[in-house]
Amino acid sequence: MTPTSITETKPEDWTYVSEGGATIVFSYRGPHNVQFSGHVLRLRKVAHGSSDNTLLDTNTEQPDDPMIAFQENIISKLVPSEFLPSLGVVLLDEDWLRSLIFLRDGDRPAERRQTDQIDVLRNKGVLATDLIGGTPIALEIKPKWGFLPPERHLSPETVAPKTIACRFCMHTSFRMKQGDVGTTYCPLDLFSRDETRIRKAIGALWAGWYESHGSLNNLRFFVEGRMAKPDDDRSVQLLAHFFTAGKSTDIQNLRESFAPVLAQALLDSPVLSLLSTLQRTLDILDVEGLSKLYTQASPDLPSDGLGSSVPDPSMEEWADFVKVYQSEYHSWDHTVPDPGYLRHYLMAYLLSATFKDCSVIIRPKSAQVGSFDATIIDMDIKSMDRLGKWEKLDRKIVEHYKSSGSQRRCIDSQRVSQSGNTQL
């Protein structure tokens, strides 16, 4: 079936929703259209001055966005379909995209505009279920890493900080040193399955949203398809309708009612448990153990960094890996990993990174207060050339944390429940 062309709509039919490092999202707001109503347009971005887009020829057939095949063939084998958005191909047009930039670039955050823009040389984009605009309210949570690494592959220098403080909390400390806005949110509280700890995590997410004026991306609110800010009274009133069960719809009542209602919605959903399991079982060695295995298995390769000499997997290889992961992978001796399985371990770590970096969209099932659906989005393929950068960043984060004098303690409830006490 021939994909629909974006030129069947006008650029002014689309409104800016949000963006991440690789893609930018617009929601359809034009006249009713069977193909476009109830959908968002996900477009790839390119850095200003980047030469990457010179590799694309708009006059030749380009492959579909790999996000589509990755979800259909890989992610859907690991995540039930009811927790995934629908994805489809849409044909793009350079002049149309340039008009969209002219109309909507001013809606983007200033720091994003300075860094990148829509890649106008792409001739294919992604149409996805509109989880933001198709409902009066929605919220996005980016949970991040939901586990502490096992001790066995950590060095004597890193084992203490890495098994006491979670990666997100250490990274937050590092970012604050760089001048970024801080947060007290700990993902291990959110993933704990303990209502008190989940409420604590949600309270910290709320505080981060409120105190940063909505700039932190671990929690975002959307009202009538647009991102809501704490000082937007009308948006706060509409949000409060779904969380306060008829109480006064001001921001104070919203804050007090938000945590218990959302905590129950998360407890009722298997999404966080699923993400935690996938993250921790795929990242079974930590980046330190992965690096040791890489050196052991490839002593003659140039030492340009972890994974630097390894080509990215094909979609067929990803499909084969998922079969291995669902069968013999869990019976391997991960305490002494076999160098013959290096590529599998590298792919497992990349896939874990996808689940660490995804978002969860939560929206009401109906007008009934407290009834919500959860959908996992933003599951891009990660590239092998990222591994070396992640390894270096890991060292920087841990070294900073060790020197910071922080006494933070993050509790991984799954490790506690398995051993009876924390593994320190």
C-alpha cells in the first residue's frame, strides 16, 4: 500500500508538541482526515551545519524510518501491543517541511533552536497515534534507569558508589555541577512497587516540574495537546479536574491529589515492572563488565573505545537476538561471560539503553477520575558508536560522585526482595 503524502495537509494544520534529541513531534489540528486525524508527525532532526544530511538524496527512494521496523519486528516481541503506539510511514516534501519550520520553529525551546532543526532532506517520516492531543489531558514520565548494577563486574573503585546510589541520582549530581537544574527524583522509588515510595517519586517529579517552570523533561503535562506550565491557570484547572475528584481546582489541590492518584495508576499498570525487568536483564554486565569482555574478546582491535570497531546490527540480527534473549540468554553464566557471546552482550546493552531512555504517556481512559492508560513511546535504535561515549561518561559521573561527598542511598527493591537485604 502506497504511504500517504504529507502534502495532503497544510503545514498550518500541524502544531508543535515536543521533541527529544533525535526527533520532533507535531500534532494534526486540521480538518477531519481519515489518514491524519488522531495522529502525530514524528520528524528526524539534524544538527545545524551537520554534513549528515548531504548523504540523503531527496530524488531517490529512502528507507522507512528505522523506528517503524524496530517497533514492529523487535520491540513488539518484548512489549505487549496494548502498551505501544501505532506507527506508519508518511511521505514528506522539502518545500512543505521548510514551510513548517517557518511557521512553528518559534514554538520550540530556544536551546533546541540553537542546536538543530527538522531534517528537510528526509522524504519519509512517521505517523503515530496521537497520545497527547487525542485526550483533554496527558502526562509524560521519563522514568530512566530502574535498577542498581550487580557487584560482580564492577571495579573496587566503583563498586561502593554504584551499588549505593543509582545512575540517575549520580548523573543528576554531575549535571548540577555543570549548572543544570537539579531534582530529588530517584527512579528506584518510582520502580519500587511500594506505594509510599512511588508517591515520594511522584512528589519529586512534581517539584522538579514546578520549580523548573516545566523545563525538566522527566515529567511533562499536556492539556488540549499543548505542553502545560505551572503558571498556566486554565491548564492547571483542567488537570486538577482529573486528579482532585471535584475539589477546588487550584495548583495547591492539584499538587496534593496528584501523587496518590498517579501512584495508583502506576501500581495498576504492569508497564514499570516490564521496563525494569528489561533494563536490568539486558544490562547484565554494566558498562564496566561489557568493556572488560570487549577487551578480552577483541585484544587485537584498535583501542578507540568500547564498540568502536563493531558494525551496527541489521534488523535481521536484532530479530535473531530477541530469539536468543527469550530462550538461552537467561541460562548463560553471566558471572563469567563467554567472549564468544560478545556481540550478543553489546546488542543487549544497546537494547537496554532504549528502555532506559523511553517515555511513558499516561492519559485518562475516560472522564472517570483515576482511570488511566499507559503507553511506552520513544524507543529508538541505539548505535554501537555510542558505547564508547557512554563508557567515558560513566567514569566521569562516578568520579564526580565519589568526590562530591554525597551520602545518598538508593534502594533497589528487586535486589532487596531477592536477597533479603541490600547487596553492598
